[in-house]
Amino acid sequence: MLRCSVNPDDRDRAANIFTGRSSTSRDLRCIELRFRCNPGRKDIACYGPDSIFVELETKDIYDSPAQEKDKRFIGTYAVARNITIRKKYESELELQKAHFQQLFENSPDAIAILDDTDKVVNINKGFEKLFAYSPEECRNQHINDLIVPADFQKEATALSKVVLSSGLAQHTESRRKRKDGRII
């Protein structure tokens, strides 16, 4: 029954998971498999033309308590949950992440991603080119310590507070300094 319901691309993996169960004494916690579905059914959200994603939470069953040494594996108990919609959203999120990553990496503008304490998480090539810092030099450093001249520290700190509290980008013109100390 299981082998004929599992998507053909997942059959070998499913067979390995379930036929190998009797020779081991470890419990599987969670398995994700694609199952075939009838495309005419309107009550099940299919992923692609003929598959649904199912998460199986499993627990092995033995003929004696699990802590006994001579226990014998007799089967697996599983609870199945349709996770097709979750997988669809995960796929869309991965696509959006890839799109954002491309925009970030290829933007000619200097972009720094900061954490909630104003420390650099990542910089793009535009930032590297403008300020002459490598990502390794910037990572975990306070942005204002890296690129703000001493006489603009108050302004930069105030700007950082506004951005951190509101979550909104601020548009302003100011002066900043490169790694070599040159003001831009």
C-alpha cells in the first residue's frame, strides 16, 4: 500500500527508511515524503500536478519496553500530516530570498545589513568598493565605528536610533569615511 502511494521519485528513499527499521533500534522522529494524489480532488492542495507533501511522525513499536536489551522490533506507528501548503510557502520564500540576495549582491549602491545593535552582519560589493572594507573586516563591528567620522558620530547615533526604533529607512545626506580615512 505504501509503495504504490508514494511518489515514484521518493519510493526508493521510503523503502530504505521503512525496510531498514527492523534492523535498528533507533526511533525516527519525522519523515517528509511526497505522495501521489488525484489531481481531480478539490479538497487536497496538490504540490505540482500530482503530489502532496506528507510529514510522518513515527514511533517504533517493540514487543517489550524500549530499555530492555532483547527487545524485538514489530512495527512502526505513524501520524501523517499534509504539509503541502507549508512546502509551497517554503518554496516561495526560498525564491524571494534568492531574489533579495541577487539584488543585495549586485546593487551598485553600498548596502550593509545590520543586526539590532547596529553591528554589521553582511555588506555587498558596492559597500566594499565605496568604503574599501572586506566583509570579514566589517562583520560584528559597529557600523558607526567603521564609517562615521568623529565629528559626525552624534548625528549617526541619532540616525541609528531612529532606524532601530521605527524599522524604516531614513534618507539623508552626510559625510562618511573610507577605510583609508578619506572623507566621502
